[in-house]
Amino acid sequence: MSGPRIYCPQPLSTQQTIELDDQAATHLVRVLRMGDGEPLRLFNGDGHEYAASLCNVSKKSASALVGDILRSDAVQPLNLHLGQVVSKGDRMDFTIQKATELGIAEITPLWSERCEVRLKGERLEKKMEHWQKVAISACEQSGRNYVPVIQPPQHFSDWAKASTQDLQFILHPHDQKPLSEYQAPQSVALLVGPEGGFSEDEVSQAIAAGFKGLTLGPRILRTETAALAALSVFQYQWGDF
């Protein structure tokens, strides 16, 4: 089954005709110049990918006839939750995009002492919508049928105290031991700081909340690189790599 892969945020079932939202219709009809009967693939985050064909195409709208389920994603063996202090520019977008490709289940943007980004009110709401769209786009590209959840931002200490994953790590060389010495978990929380790192007091708060130190070799990694390197290691050690 060929054709573009489109996220469709509504219930999907076989032999059903659905109206596509404006963004999807515009992309398919005006950008890709597709017409009636052309194939596409749909997913809505429920773990399935559906065959479909475009129909009822007009200048401003389009529908899709949903066909059979093409494939279904297995439940991932490792549930990964990233707590990422918000970074500047497009670095946060990059982290969300690549973490989605690597199989992240949840991402919580965090505030910390050295965080240089401040968002409130309408600006924060728009940024949250944008981050979720980044994750959806990464799912469309990577073939994921489960869309990671972008949680509302919170202070890092509140997130750390509330974390209940089997293993919890902070990127900091505190009391580190090889991952092979841990019993294989079903869930992992990863706490990553801002460009300037966590303060010593913040590290102490995380350790007190049950987080273990984790380093990634002798080199200093940028915040977006560190998160993705750690997620890759977890997936290799305990996940589906």
C-alpha cells in the first residue's frame, strides 16, 4: 500500500467514509495535488495503520474511504518518559521530534533554575499545540502508530517527586553504576537539564526523589544530544533496538 501517511484525530473503522480536517485536506489536495481514488494511509494514535483512498475532493475539502488495517504496532517493551527542561530556539522541537522517532511514550517540558525560556498564558498554549504537532509529524514520518503525549509543563522538582517509573535517571555523574547491573525495567524516567545544566541543589533534589546518576562518556553533550543518546542506550539495553 503506497501513498502518504496522514494523522487523523478521530475514530477510524473499516469501510467508513470520514471527512479530513483542513490541514490534511490542504496538504493532500493543494500541495500533493492528489485526486479521487488515490491511495493514502491513516492512523489516529490507537496503534493501527489503515489503508484508505481519497474521495469527495474539492478545492477546500476532501474525504477518505477507510479500508483494512494494514498493520498494528506491538506494545513497546519499555515505556520511556522524558522530563526535558525547555531549551531555546528550535532545540526543543528537535528533541521532541527525535525522541518520538526513538519510541518515547511521554514528554514533559520542565522549568528549572537555569532555564532561559519563559512561557505563560496564550504563548504557552500555542507552544504546547506546536510541540504536539511536532510529535505527530514525527510519527507520520517514522511509521509510529502510537503518538507520544506532550504533558503540560511543570517545575522539574514537582515532576521528579511525582515520577513512579521503575528506574529514574538524571544526566549527572552521581553514584553511577553500569546499566547492566540494574534489573530490566518496564518503565524509565529520564531527567535532562537546560543548556547551563542543573545546579548542585537541583541535583540533590532529584537524587532525594530517587533518581540515579547517569553519564554518557567523557565528552560534554549538548542538552538535545544528551537526551537522544540516553534514550538510544535505554532502547538498546532494555527496549526494542
